[in-house]
Amino acid sequence: MPANYQFPHRDLLGIEGLSERDISGILDLAESYIALNRKQDKKQNLLSGRTLINLFFESSTRTRTSFELAGLRLGADVINMQVSGSAIEKGETLLDTAATLNAMHPDFITVRHPESGAVMLLSQKVNCPVINAGDGSHEHPTQALLDALTIRTKGRKFKGLKVAICGDIKHSRVARSNIYLLTTMGADVRVIAPPTLMPPYIEKLGVTAYTDMRKGIEDVDVIMMLRLQLERMSASYLPSIREYFRLYGLNPEKLQLAKEDALIMHPGPINRGVEIGSEVADDIQRSVILDQVELGVAVRQAVLALLG
């Protein structure tokens, strides 16, 4: 971590607005947790006596469990609030929820919400740091950070790195956070999607847009595949799943167009045969999907440590 580095923000609501120094500071600290997490004794007392509340309005096994492990390994008390059957589901507003949580004096709140901007709104009504675990189609900052840490631990430099992000760009908060992070760090970012799933403004974010996957992944260093966000689609964006896989699914044939040592990434959960074939997802030489899961805990530990 840079000497005397202190994270200058109270919350982590997104990657947009973070500097290259901020991103490097988080990644440097996260790297120090990797070896610790592989030891038998993984527990530290850095956040002893502190309370982390995980408030998830959407289900997410990976992200919620990762934050829970991160908090516990740093010594915090962790509470997972289930929205199902709660006062929230019965009609309590987000602001009422914020006031209720604030009265409990938590030290951190992690929030996942289906509406873009909801996490920022909640952060303005509580007295502790808030971490965005995904809000609508807006951002998912810790996913982009763990993706970046995965790339870095594989010995890749961000400056000039060619990265293709392929899939449902229109609805993907993962895509947006990765675009902000990778362009800030100097990477050459391409986005690939069917015209119906490509936002019209996307090139204003400093990326090159492709609707032809074969052209888009040619000679790239990293391929990030995205899940189809079917739950966010209010209209018919695709002729069929079979046709989508034919044109935009990653298989061995298309993979040959990328660099020979290109990394294959996916934020999960994987829909095999929809956006990625099993032969590619399970390629032990090039797929780093399980590395992403492992390093997610280290990144979330770093974020909690810096905000604490």
C-alpha cells in the first residue's frame, strides 16, 4: 500500500470518482490478506467490537457470504438482515429502514438493492460507512476491485491491457464498475453485446463498442463474460438463448481469437451454455473464475479495514 495512504472517502458507493491512487491502495492492502486467508488461523482482531450489518434486498450467495467472511476474519460481529418476512417487505420505506438501523449504531452497513441510487440515499441517512454491494444497474464496486486484484495477481499490468467485457452491458452494474476501474488504471477496454443490450452512451465512458464478438475479442488479454440480467429485462431483448450463445457465448472456437494466454473471467453465477461453455469455464490453464471468488474475501477485508 502507498506510504501513509488513507482512503479519503467515508463510504464505498462506486468506482466512479475513485483515483488511481485510491484503487491501488485498496488492491495493495487486499493483496496482503491473500496469504492470511490461506492459513489455518485466519482471524484478526482489527475490527474487534465493531458491528457489520449486511442488508440485502436481493439474494446473493457469493457477495453476502464474502462480506460475512471478511467481517468475521477481521474480528467484527456480523449480522445478516433477511429482507424476506421483514418490516421492509411489509412496506417500511428505505428511509425508515435507514433510521431504524442508525438507531442500532452499527459500524458498517453493506447494502444490495434492486434500484440504482438506493444505496447512496441510505448512506446519506446513517452515521456509519456504507458499502455498495450492488445497486440496480448502477455499480458493484467490490466486484470490479476483486476482478482487478485477480488480473494483478496473474502478473498482468493494467497500462495498455486489452480487456473485452462481453454480454448484457445494458443491465450490468459489474460492467460499469469494471469500465470505470480499468479505464482509470490505463487499460484498453472493449465492450461486446447485441445492439439491444448495448447502451447508446457507452463509448462516452472511454470504451470501444462491438456488436460482433469475433472482432471484439481479437487479440485481447482478458475476456470478462457477463450473465444475462433476465430479472432486469422488461422486454424481449433476444431471439433465443440458443441464438445468443451462438453469437455471443464464449466457446473454444471464439477463444482462439484472443491471445494465447488470455484470462477468462465471470462474476458468477455462471449460466453454462448461455454466455459461456463448460470447456472454457473449466479450463484450468486460463479460467480464473474460482480465483475471483477467493480474492473477493481479501478485497472486502481491505475495504472494511480502510473504512474502519
